[in-house]
Amino acid sequence: MVLDPAAAHPDRPALTAPGCRLTYGQLTAAVEGAAVRLGRLGLTRGDTVVVQLPNIGELVVLALALMRLGAHPVMAPPGLRHRELAHVMRIVRPAAMALPRRLERFDHYALARELAEGCPSLHTLLVLDPPADAAGRNGPDATGQEGPRVADLGALCRPEREDTPLPGHPGPPFDGEPAVFLLSSGTTGPPKPIARDHEGYGYMIRAASEVAGLTSSTVYFAVMSATHGFTLNCPGIWGTLAAGGRVVLDSPQNAEAALDLIDREQVTHSTLVPALVGQWLAAARRRGRGPTSLRVLQVGGARLEPGPAEEATRVLCCTVQQCYGMSEGLLCYTTLDDPAHVIAETQGRPLSPADEIRLVDENDKPVPEGSTGSLLTRGPYTVSGYYGDPAATARAFTEDGFYRTGDVARLHPSGNLVVEGRLDDVINRGGEKISGGELEGLALRHPAVAAAAAVAMPHPVWGQAVCLCVVPARPAAGEADADGATRPEPALLDLRRHLAASGLAPYKLPERLEILDALPMIGVGKVNRVALRALVAEHVAAETAARGG
């Protein structure tokens, strides 16, 4: 599906990445050649390969070559380390792993050698820029045993076909055979492998491409990690290539560089998380204009508040498309022709008419119309379980096959979903339930607040109370407040007054304020609330001990 346009338009530009510009014909040659070369390394149909690469051309070529071979790429974000990767590898038992030698001062090659010691199935490391004395060898590991073979990833993915045919051509996929493995976001523990089968995965990408308005003139900018499903397949990289458009892969150092790249490459579509939307807006204001070619900006991974959604439409000169979804399946989108208030206020409607959603209470009973409830879903492209993890499957799926998303949502008058936050975000103050998402959205309207997260903290009387964690709004480098004064940090009393004036009930008001330089993040733009709750609990315990309590 992805390379279908190559036959009719081999000279059309397909992929732009650092040091790489490929037409569809060249990309097809690279994929077919790499598949043959992977086969020579002993990889075959059914093998899994962990792909932990930055946004480079080799990521696209390798993933497609593995699928061409009948093997299964396991997409692993470059930020994962030993604990997370070892957990994933114990489940998927990879035959190979693709990685950069070093990235952002971290030695990925050394980590891969360590992981290989605990992974007997791993026989090959596909390394970008491998050590000069490592390529083609099986060096000893820390125990003195022979380690995995090392192959040069750049040479393997070169845009050249091989004279010999692909050994054991895999033919069409089996029923239920995985196309790719994605990883869960890790909000409830180590990331879990999710096998996305060819039929459901392809259906989802085609449908998402239609909703996003992808055509052969699309230029899609993959600015976030291409190992994440949001960037890869919603419709992302695969959808753009299937439509005959061009993919631009890069990792700009800052928002200004990203906007410059959009102008230079005439980008029409991109995907961001809300935190990056804020950075792009600030960069556009600093340079006095938005991008010149951007048509559609998809935003997901976390809830985009109405204010930034409206500002992005105006300042970035594009249509904002709110997205809600998960690696396990369900995707929701606002449409490109939805009314402005629907785009600003909702996270869209399910992609497929066959998608089913339920909003239920703690007993799995439907909530009254218009009320907030826990979101359950099943549908034609939502998985029925986690790969190799029956215990996690039993926890996450109902007996009748609905996936427990862990998200709290309600229906908007338009029929779209409004995602209020996570079940874990709900704070129980003496039996009164408080939505962290509601409080955060109101806090962000305060001029001194750049980012906010509301989490539960221990309380001696109520059990839990609200702690508001805030990143103060500070002038960007080279800027100053209009009066030249230093902008003060927000104070708890000031924020309580602001929230009360917004109509928030008194029991929902925060009882503690934590000022942070940045909110800890996990997955695709999700706040790491587990880390925040632990930090707050530690601070509360230390203060209680200091008081002798």
C-alpha cells in the first residue's frame, strides 16, 4: 500500500531527511535492496526487530524493508533505556535491533550490547555509523561470549537493488499477521508491545488519510519521533506515502528552525503535541509571521485547550485538526470543515462508523447523557489484547472485548468527544471527585502560567487534596515584559482567586502549589503524573517531618 505510487510516478519526490532525498523509485529500490540484505543477515518472515532510531531516512527504509521481508518492526522511541527496552525484548524476542551508535551524547551501542546479554534471540545489531572494528563481527560480550553480529545500517539501506531475488518471498500476509509493533505510552508501567495487523492497520491509515485531506501534493513534516504511532500512522508517514505525497523527516533544535524548515520545504501538514504548539506560536510571534505553506496542523497526545487552538489557527495560518487516539487503536478527529468552536472545544469523533464507544461509571454502567465517564472502545482496527501479556490484557479489556482506555470523557453537544483527562488524574477529596483536566484548563488562562498539572497529594483529613504544579510564564530569550520588570511567579492565593473567579467550586481549589522549571513528560506529550505525585508526596512528607508531625 505505502509504495503503490512508485509504479506510476517513480520520479516523484518521496522522502526528505538529513542528508537524504529520495524519489519513489529510489525509495522502492532502497526498500527492496534492504530486504534482500536483511535476508542475507539471517532475518526471515515472522522475526521481530526493535527499531530505535531518530528521524532519519533509514528508519523509513528499514521499517518498510522488514515488512517486505515479512518481519515485524518494533518501533521503540530513542528515549527508552535499559529497563523499558529489556521488558519489551523479553516479550517480543527480537532477532535484531536497529540503533544509532550515539545520539545526544548517549551511547546506544553500549546499551544494545548490554541488552544482548539478556536476550538470547538477538543475533544482529544494525548500527548507524558502527565502530570501525565492529561491522561484520561478533565481538565478545561482558561475559566473554560471542555477542551479536554488527551490520552497517547506512550501507544496508542504500538506494540500490540487489541482483539476487528476495529469498523466500513472503507473499500476502496471514490473517492477523502483524504489520508493525507499536508500544503503549507507559503511563501505567513499562511500555507494552501492541501488534497491529495488516488489515486493521491499513484500514485505519487509509481512513485517517481521507479525514486529514492527504493527496499527492501533501508535504508532511514528521517533527516528533517517527517511532510513535501519532507520527507514523495517524495518518502520518505511511498515509502520506500511500497518497503519493512527500515526507520530510527532521528533528529541528527549536521552534524557529521548525518554522524555517516548513517554509523551505513548503510543508502542508504536520502533527504536534500541545506543548510544541505553544513553542511554535511563540516563535511565530517573535518572527512576526506564521509559516507560508502550512494547511493542516494535527494536534494530539494530550488535550489542546480552546485558547491555544484558536490562536494556532490564526497565527500559524492553518486549519487545526484535533486528534485523540492511542496505539491500541481508536482514533478520533475533528473534521477540516467543522465549525471553529467545535475544533477548539473537542477532540473529534471516531474515525470509523464501526467504532463503538461507551462512557461508564466505576461499575461499568452507562453514565447519564452529557455526564463524564470512563471511555471504553472496540472497533475494526482496535486490538483485542496486548502481545504476549495475558495479565495486562485481562486488566485492560472487558469480557466483551472493549478496551479500557483509562481516559475520562464526555460528549459535546456536537456529538464529538471531549477528553477531560485520565482516570488516574481524578482527585478524591473526601468523596468529592475532582477532574485534574478541568482545573488545568482554567489555570492556563492565568497570564503567569505557561503549563500546569493538577495531581493528588496526601491530606490528613480528606485523604487527598489538590496540588497544582505550575511552570511559570517567562519572557523568551531576548524579550522582556512591557514595563521591563521581572515577571513574578504565580502565588497560590492568586491562583485560587483566579480559579474561583472562573466559577470553580471551592472544594476543587488547590491547597498546594509547586513551581517547576518543566513538567515531566512521558510518551507523546503526556505529563508524567506518577512522577509528579511522587515528587509532591515526598515534599509533603519532608515538610511534615520537619514540623515534627
